[in-house]
Amino acid sequence: MAFDLNLHVYRLLQNEPFYAAISRRVNKSSSTALPTAGVRIDKESKQFEMLYNPSFFEGLSDPEKAAVLRHEFDHLVFDHVTGRLPAEGMTKTWNIATDLAINSHIPHIPKIACIPGEGPFAHLEKGKAAEFYFDELRKMQEQDKQKGDKGEKGEGEPSDGDGLPDTFDDHSGWSEQDGDMDNTTNEIAKERLKEAIKQAAEECSKSNNWGSVSAEQRKRIMDSLQTSVDWRKMLRYFVKTSQRCDKSSTVRRINKRFPRIHAGKKVNRIAKIAISIDQSGSVSDAMLALFFSELNNLSAIATFTVIPFDTEVKDSLVYEWKKGTKKAWERVMCGGTDFNAPTKWVNKSGEFDGHIVLTDMCAPKPVPSSVPRMWMTDKENARNPYFKTNEIVVAVGK
């Protein structure tokens, strides 16, 4: 029977509450496609996952297994595979640099790993950031080149990874994360991961037990939680993935399964999005203006129904923002805030694919939405919302 890491995680991380909390929120799947382990984004679920080779894990001692788990989770916690990538993206050199930074702090890491102060990295000091090790690795490569070890590469800069040992783990899939939708998928996964790290940190802070996480690392973790995702990409992603797929038959398109027998299908992609805009005085004019500016860009791909609200929705103020048109921002109401009003209005309509609410979040949690709902607010209220929700909450800012 193949080794199943999920059956052993609790035992392996029982003395590491922070990493145990992260582990509960990261899916782990076995794969023989990589020799050891690695982390990546699952494009379908838009969440981070850890892949591991069961044969590799089965051959490790329990302390080594725990060390590898912590190693992979640290790549996520310290943003090594997303926001801190160098201009070249995920390369062998950057992978080794991040491994050196992480392994400086992890006892019992398998000896095949890249460790500062050992083997080819004996001259490197422990405890430095990945960017430091990245620069040092570049210097090592350049020194080798100047000594005449040019191989078949000829003149110019050394190729990525020249003269460096193989990496401990695998993150090659990150080079495939390109294009608008893939970049947006990264943003979604990063936001979900940030929330998972935040929840793990809160659990450890309440119990005052972080395991082996040092005070310096705790500070870095808490600082990393203050960063915000690109709200424009999040908004664009929500609109695109809310598109309803309408199909109709047409003889002009060849049916791939039954050519010349049945008519093909023509797909018309239509996104019908409800935009509820909180008109209470606590929502600033600046936020309204910024939000309307991005909606003007998104109107190129979708038609919106704008629903101004405070404690109620007035049908006379609801209007359709047609695809391809531009509008100036405006404030048409100025009362309190009740999120039930727009939610019930959208639910009752039954014709929308998604619901976006622009608000300061300063009101009680509303009734459930019948369609996907996303909240957009300012940075302060995104960090400290009036109510907790599993729905996407994004900070709007320049």
C-alpha cells in the first residue's frame, strides 16, 4: 500500500501548532511525477496544494518528514513562489536560494537538501533572506565562468543553474502561471492563502504557542499579512468566471463529434452581474470614484445592473450599465446600511450570475446569496470586517 501522508500529518506536526494549522488548509496529493515534493496552485480549485512522492516520504524518518512539511509550507508562508519571484520568474537559481533561506531554520532536513554552511554552500552564512542567497549564487556562477568553466555556453551571462546542484524540491510548474486568467488565479489563491495564514497566526497567538517559529519569523509572518492583492484582477476574475454559457445550434459550425451529421454549437458568453453600491455616508467619494473607474473598463466584457442601497433598495434608482458604455460616478442616497436589502433584491430577481457589493462592511451579516457574492471595501475594513464571511473580501485601493 502506497504511503499516504494525510494519515500521518497530525502525528508529525503535533509539536508545531502553526504548521499544523497551515497544513489543515493546504490539500496534499501524492504524485510520482516529481522525485520529492513541491507546492503549486491547483488551477481548478484556485488554491495552493502540496504534491509529494510517496516513495520519497516513506524512506524518511519522522523528524525528516516533519522537516519537509515545514519546508514546503514555508515556501508558501514567505511568498517564495508568488510575490517575491525575481524578474525571471521561477528558476532553478531562485528555487535553491529560497531553499537555503528556509533550511537555515529547519533541523532534521534531509541531507540531500541545500543548506547554508554545508557542501557547496559551506561559505554561505545561515539566516539570510532568499534574495541574499540569490545574489550569492549568481556571484558563484560568475566566478566559475571567469575561471574558464564556460562549457558550451560561450560568452555572455551563465545560464540558469549552471554549476549548481539539483534542488531539493520542485516548483517547475510556476513557469506555466502566465496570461491574464492565470495571473488572476494566482491572486485568488494568494488571497485564500493569506487568510489561511492569518487564521493560523491567530490560533497560535491565542494559545501563545508557535512551536519552533522564532520571534523574528513571527514578525515577518505578521508583516506579510498586511499586503493586499490586486483588486482590479480580482474584480475582473469574478466577472469573467460568472459568465453564463448559452448554446445554440448552427450549421455554420462543424460538430466535432458528428461532422456533417449534426449541426455544431455556437456559444454565446454573457455575464450578468449585480453591482450593489453602499450609499451610506461612511463610504467615501474616493472609493466610489475608483470603483466606477474600473467598472468603466470592465463594461467592455459585461453588462451590469447597478443597485444603489442604504437601508433599502429603491427600484426607481436601479439601472442597467450596458456593455461598452461609460458612466461617471454618483451618490444618489445617504442613509444607514442594511446588506439584506440588496441581497434579497438580487435573490428575488433570479436573473443574475454574480453579485458584487461595494461597501465599508459596517453592518450585520446579511442573509445568504443565491449567486456568488464578492465584497469590495477599503483596506482597514477588509482587515477588520464587522462580520466574518467565507466569501471573497477584497480591499480597494490605488
